[in-house]
Amino acid sequence: MAAGRKSTGKKTAGKRKPAGGNKTAGRGRTTRSGAGAPPRPGWLATILDSITEGVFTVDRDWNITYFNRAAEEITGIERGEALGRKCFEVFRASVCEQGCYLRRTLESGEPGLGQAAYIVNARGERLPISISTAVLRDERGRPVGGVETFRNLSVVETLRQELAQRYTFHDIVSKNARMQQMLSILPRVALSDATVLVSGASGTGKELVARAIHDLSRRRQGPLVTVNCAALPDNLLESELFGHAAGAFTDARQEYPGRFLQADGGTIFLDEIGEMSPALQAKLLRVLQERVVEPLGSTRSRPVDVRVIAATNRDLGRLVKGGRFRQDLFFRLNVVNLHLPPLRERREDIPLLVEHFIARFNRLQGREVVRMAPEALAILMEHDFPGNVRELQNIVEHAFVLSSGDILLPEHLPEPLRPPSRPAGPGPVAERASLRDIEAAVIRSTLERCGNNRQRTARELGIHPTTLWRKMKKLSIG
Amino acid sequence: MHVAIPVWQERVSPVFDTARSLLLVRVADGRELERKTINLVESWPPLRVARMRELGVDVLVCGAISQPLARLCQAAGVRLVPWVTGMVDEVLVELLAGRLPAPEFTMPGCCGGRRRRGRAAGPAGRRRGGGGRGRGGRSRGAQDT
């Protein structure tokens, strides 16, 4: 058929008139000349399959009647599986139940353009998408169904996140029991408006937690202002936090409101609070107690409505004992304490996080890395990660740079992690190795750490004890 | 044992993450003892799972479910039977008879889209309606990892 089309095309091309001739011959239609060969029914499908937007059509009973190639790619569902099924079974969008855009279009007759939603694809991933809808009509103008086109916005969303360094709570990836417990109380903490102290080593995601609290709080429409207390010298930090009046000091030509007033109605996140000087601690305490700020060089106090979330990678209790942190401020900040365990204490999250970062870097770099080789993953499972999740992210990024294929291998890891004097290439063993070995290793080491207590081990691994038992049986452990 | 099924128009909700209504059924010895409908207002995944725990849900039969939410459910000890579609009453009958998952009650592309990423997934992984679940058993591997 394709050959037939080709030969037809050639014939017509041979008969093509000079450019000037078209004007008279076509009378506005180009179909009679070779350049404008009439569209054939089969072309439409080819055209629709060549675009990057997903397209599907439904009949009046919401059964899918057409599903293009991009729709297959985005949803992860093959056309043969999709055709004839209800659209909500296939599309699985956040708006299917409440406020289906296509339903709205079919009811109103008005097309919809660029409406936001997300879908859950066949891998269980949430993909942000943009949806446009229109009514399909027969030759008499009667509606016979609808068409929905959709764009995968994952890449755009990832780039936006990367540019703004603005990650959401969906970026908190963990199945660790302690993390899950912390996450489950987060909404209640967020709604309480209480001051929160987030503690944990560097790179454990304290800012993500702060953002999650803000996003889930009643202040979510207000600003979230982040200040790193260790990044500025003391005198600058004071003016940065509380502002200054014009002429307060040399070069202070203009009034500056300060971060607290910028965060009015929202949340201020004070990172690395343990680095703050005693003098500034006293001023911060006053703000927390009286809810007013007094800019440098000003005699006027200004009321401020701000929720404070502080974070530290240091043991504030110990700093208090050592006299380096005010006890009264500590009590003011430590109304709710959320502790983030270091990555070495939640090793079960490493494969999940690796998968998460692979997906992110695939989107950012337009790559199609499928996975990390089990041998490389095994090396990471043994590593202590002093830099925690941030270090793991850097390791995956490093492996992306060195790898040109679709699997990240041990030799793509940074130097200190790379296995010494390894023969080049993964060899057949690496290809044969499976996650089964790693799973077994993780279970064994967790069992050992938990003194062979299966309940505790299951809790540590974030799985049900029955699941642990079944896995142990399957992997011939114990 | 408590079985929960998110409901929409008497069907299993297509997406558990956004489901607004939950049918909670108390069952014993394969028989339904009691049922009630619960409003689900929690959209934050950890809170949604905390609600499952409060309700004492042992088994959650649902349609599509995002990975983070699925992981939370598993961590909370809730047994998942995901990617299920159909009329709720029929699904419940099948569940109580131990016939879930079944091809006719399975969403398309239910096997985790392995074809897209892994490319190496066998044809069984893409068979319509529950193919790849292996000898008719639950796809536990997909849920527990």
C-alpha cells in the first residue's frame, strides 16, 4: 500500500505544473495538482501517529474508538488494549471522577484548551498533563463523541522544579517506617500553625519537609521565604531577617523590609538555625514571643504574621548544654520536632531513590536510562552516604554523565565507589545478576541489625511482616 | 477482615489517589457481614493512608494507584489488589470467591508498563487483562516491591 502511494506520488509529481500554473488550475484548491494530492483516509492515522501529543476519541458511551501512538507512549497502554475500553479505565486522570473535561465539552459543545490534570500511567507514575477537548460530529452536525488531546508535561515540570529548586512533597521518596510515620503526621502538623524544628543531617531533605508543611498549611497561598542562617555574616543576617531603615548604616540608602516582613501571611524557613549568633538568637526570640519585628535603625516595631519553621543539622540540645544556643529559643522553636533519619538508616529507600533520580535525569537530559545495574546498586547499598540523599542524587547524576547506554554500571560511579581493577564492560555476569541478590542482601543486613527480630525488620524495611516472611521464604533466608 | 473499595458511579474508582468515596465491607469466612460508605476527603497520600488505618482496612481493592501511595499502603500493612475495574458489587463477589485478580476485572496496561521502560519484559507482561500475573495468582511481586 505504501509502495502504491509512492508510485502515485511520483506520477503526479511528474505531471506537476510550473508554480505559476497552480493559481488558475486550482482555484483555491490545490488537490488537482500534484503538490496537493487529496488526503487519503489512511493518512490521518499516519499523521496522528507522527505527533507527540496523545490523542484519543470516544463514542457517546465513553468507549475509546481511537488511540494514537503518543497516547500509547504516555499512558503505557497499547492501542489494542485501549480500544473498546472505557476512557476512564485507560486514561486514569485526576479529573475523571470530578470535573471530566471531555464530559464538560460534550455537555456544553464548547472545546476546552490546555486544562491541567495528572494521570496515573501503567507504571503507577503520576504524570502532569495538559488536556484539550472537542466534540466530534457527524455529517449532519450531530455529536457522535469527543476527542481529547493531551501533552505530557513531565519534562516541563521537572525543568521548572530544577530552575526554581522548588520540589514538592511528591519528591519525598521513602518507604521507611520512620519516614512514613513522620509523613503521616505532617498534615496535622501543617494545619496546627505551630513552630516546627526539623532536624537531620545535611542532605536529608529538610527543606522538602518545610515546603510540604507550608504547602499543606492554611498559609499555602502566602509566601514561603527561605533563609540560610549560615550563609551570611551576623550583621548582614540581622538586616536580611529583620530589615533596615534608610540610613541605618553606610550604603543603606533605601528602606529594606527584611525576610520576616516579606514572609508576612506565609512561612519563613530558617535553615541551619544552629549557626546563629547569641545576639541574633535574642532578637529572633523576641520576634517569636511578640510577633513584631524592629528593622535596624528604626524605632518603630512592625507586627508580622509568620509561621516559623527552623532546621538544623546539629544537636541543638547539646548546643544548649554547651551554652551556645539559648534554651528559651530552643523551647520556642522545638514545639514540634521532626527528625529525618540519615540515608544509611533507611537503606531500603536507596533503590527507590535511584529510580526516582533516574526518572528525573531522563526528563532533564532527554535520556532513556532504564535502570542501574544490580552490581552498581549493590555498591550503593554498602555505602554510608555521609551526604545523604543529596550525595546519592549527585552519584546518579555522575553516572549519567559517564554512561552513554541505557544501564548505569559500576564503572559509571564516582571514583571512590568504583570497584578497583575491574575488567572493562559489565560482562555476562552483570547482565545475569538480578535485584533478587540485592533484595536478599538488604533483608539479611536488616535482620542482623534488628537482632533477627522479624517484626522490627519488617518495620525497618517498610513492609508488612507477612510480606517479609514470604520474601524470606522465596529467597531462602533464615 | 475489612475490605475497602473506592467507589464512583457504582464502579471501582478509576484512580484511588483522587477517589472521594470508599465502600467499607466487613467480611468473615468469605461472606459479607456489613457495609458502609465513607467520604474520603484526604488528598495528601500519607493522610489518606492514615485514614485507611483508622478504618481498620486490611485489603484495598482499587483501580489505578500511584507508586508513592501504593508504597504507603504497603508500609501500613494494607494488602493491595490494584488495577481492578468493574461494578463494585461484582468485584466484591469475585474477591470473596478468591477469584481476583481476574482478566475481565483488570484495567488495561495493568502490569506496570514494563514494556515502556524495561523493553525486555516478556509478552506475558502485556497480555490483556491480567496477563503476566503468573498462574492466576495475585501480582504480588508488583505490589510488594
